[in-house]
Amino acid sequence: MGDNMLLKNALKYKYRLLFICCMLCGLLNVFTFWQGDMKYPAQALFIPAVVIVIAIVGFKLYKEEPFDEKTVIFCLFVIGFFFRLVYIQSTGHLIRQHDVGGKNGHLEYILKFYTHQKLPQTIEWQYYQPPVWHYICSLFLHIQTTLGIALDAAKENLQLISFFCSNMITLVSYSLFKKFSLKGLSLIIPFAIVVFHPTFIILAGSINNDVLSLLLALISVDLAIKWYREPKLSTILKLALSIGFSMGVKLSGGLISVGVAMLFAIRLFGRKYKNKIGLIGQFASFGIICVPIALWWQVRNYIRFDTPFTYVPKLSETHSQFIGFRSFFERIFDISAVFDIGVYPARMIQSKVGIYDYYEYNIPLGALKSSVFGEYYLGQGSKIGLICAQLLFWSAVIIAIAATVSAVYSVIKAFKNSKEECGFAKSELIFTLVCVATVIFSYIKFCFEFAHFCTMDFRYIAITIVFGALYIGLLLKHREKNNKMFDKILRNSLCVLIGIFALSSLAIYLTAG
């Protein structure tokens, strides 16, 4: 069955479903206004998304045309754009943040630049972080205050930078998916995962350095594949800048360089590319640009403060969040807390004697819970909210399992089929897996070395969302030519699953406040 015919069949009734979903979003706005007695005007910002999508759907219905791939992608992007806009408008710059407030937090770091235009003279708390993000934010503060905006309002507007980065993540993800020849339903479903994933919604309102480092790392992945296919000097220079600045924003942005090094080695030692001297020149240019941008801050701190290159300040073992007394088995395999405590990340649970004595300790559970809720309790307080929270968590769990299975399946198919059949080289798929393995290994190592509740936050491995979505897309792509009952059930089940995930994410985060 051809791609066009598959898309028409797969989406024959999907545009009606999308129309219904949009109407539900509109009703959600009405419900929110009614629930808050019109005290939450931020949700009104979502109305343009509903109007735009309903207009497109109505036009398609009027013309009796099926939804094409680009139209669906555009509608999803519009919904995601306004979804993030509502969230940052209703979420203050000190709400659901990480290490932002207090002395030597990210905000104080930014204000130091804004006020004194000098680098920190200490590495206390967040001052150990590279200064690129904080300098960009301070420039934005200067621009705003020069235009007459009050400093308090200007600080609130810092979320616009994160909002921009979060939207760019969806676009770069789309570019990456296209590089692996995803199209039709196999492109729409992964893109929807990225658009509606709560991690990217939370990051859209965060004013720490995570979101920019993630965006630059993702751009690096996209550029690395582009360079591997056509090794040009201009591309590798862009790659050097993206990796360098990703590490210049946050050192962990360089974790994907392990996979990039693998692609470099394949090109250098492989037989297909003959211009080895030219490659060595490109690598030298890459190093000259990337290394100083990536590591100058670590070198400076090593010279001034004698700190190791991978220095991270550590909470004490007397801190209430310390979970280092838990065994290896408990940290990796004990998932009983999801049944005993529930779907929210357990922290500071009050005991009968009035003290807070329990923190999430299982790493897989901590990652899954914080991937959809951060470290917070969104949706708690109402029956509808709790139902949506349950749906959001368990749909995310199934998506994670599906992504893992899809990764294994995609590797098997890639080694069985030719490059022409797959639409990409085997080494490109292996590259993504190396990136995932490096990020997850670093995360687990970090969780054990810094054995506190907060180190399990999923934001440290948020890039795996994009890779996981990619693998699900590859699974659908490999199965798209089959019209067997199993494949129909698979496609329809994934559509329902992503629909539940998207709607529950909208319900939770449109009303977060």
C-alpha cells in the first residue's frame, strides 16, 4: 500500500477526532473559567489555538479533503505553542523552578551580571555553572529595562527565552524525525509526543539553564547526522559551535559528544569516505572552535579554585533529601512505592508523628514520575485532577515501554534491511542509541554519587524523550506496509494512547496556575 493511501486510510476519521479534541480543549477553557470564577484569564490565551485548528478542520471538512501530514503537524505545533504560552503566563518565574531562588541561585546569578557585568568571584551553589545562559538572560533584562519595563516585570519575562527554546525543541525534533524518513502517522505520533510532553512544558517556564543546553544538544544531534551524510567543513563548524555552547550553558550538554565521536571515527576509519586528510583538517577545526567554548569555564575554575572539571556542589548526608542509605536493589528494582504512595514523586510525606520522613528513592520510578510532574503535585486537590494525573502517568509509562521495545525492534530491522529500505544508515541509528546510553549511564551514576531525591529529576535526561519518540516512529514506519490485524491494532492503540497522553497533559498543565 502506498504512503498516500496509507495516510488517507489512517487519517480517514482522525481529522474528526482532532476536531472533537479541539472542542474539548475549548470546553476545558470554559470549565477553567467557571472553576476559578473567571480568576484565571491566562487560559484565554489557548483560545486562538482552538480557533485556528477548528478553522483548518472546518475548511478541510468543507472541501471534503483528508488531512495531509503537513497540516496535522502545523495544527499540533500551533496547539503546542499556545499550550506553552498559557503555562508561562499562569506560572510565575519563581514557581516550579529548580535552584532559582535564594542566595547564589540562578536568578541571583543573572542579576549579578545585570548589576555588575562581572563573572562570579565564587563557585558557591549555582555559581559553579557556566555563565552563558545567565549572560543571555542579563542582556534580555537590560533590553527590557532600557525600554522602560520595570525590573520585576522584566524578571518575569525571562520565561520568554525558555518558551522560545521549548518551541524550538519541537521544530528541531521534527527535523530529526524527517532525517530518519518518518512520514504520515509515523511522523505525526512522535511529533505529538514531543509537543505535549510535560517535561517540555515545565522547561518552557523554567529560568535555569536546562532548556537552552537541551536545545543546543538536540541541534548538535541533528547537525551530526547531517555532517555524517555529507561531511562538509561548514556543517562541522556549526556542530562545533552547537556542542561548545551547549557545554558552555551546562557541562552535561556535552554527553552527546560520545555519539558524535563515534560518527567521526566511522567516517575516518571507514572505507566509504576517501578524503581522510580533509577529515583530519575538519576535526582539527572542530577542536579549535569547540574545546575553548566548551571548557574555558572549567579551566578557569580549576585554576582559581582547584575544582575538578566535573565539579558539582553536593548536599550533605544530613540533608532531609538524602537517600544514600537505600540499597542498590531498592534504588533500581523496588517499584512498590508506585502502589503504596501513588503516581506523584514522593517527597516530604508527613508521618503520624508529624515529621517528614519519606522521599522517592527508586531511580526508574523517580524518572518516570518527574518526567510528567517534575517534583510537584499538579492535579492534586480535585477528583478530575487526580484522574487526569493517573492517566498522564500511566500513559507515559506505556509510552516509555513502547519506546524501549521500538528501539530494539528498529535495530533488528535496520540490520536486516538495506539503507535504501530503511531510509537511513545503520550507524545513524546506532549513534542515537549511543547518545541515549551515555545520557542514561551518566544519570544513573549521578543518582548514586549524589544520592539525594532531587538528582533523580528527569530534566537531566530530557533529550531521551525525543529519541524515544523517534524509535516509536521507526516502529510504525517499519510496520506501515503491513495491513495485518496486529498492525491495525498497533496503529490504533498508539493513536488512542497518545490521545490520552495529550489530553491529560493539557488538562493538568493548562490549569496549573
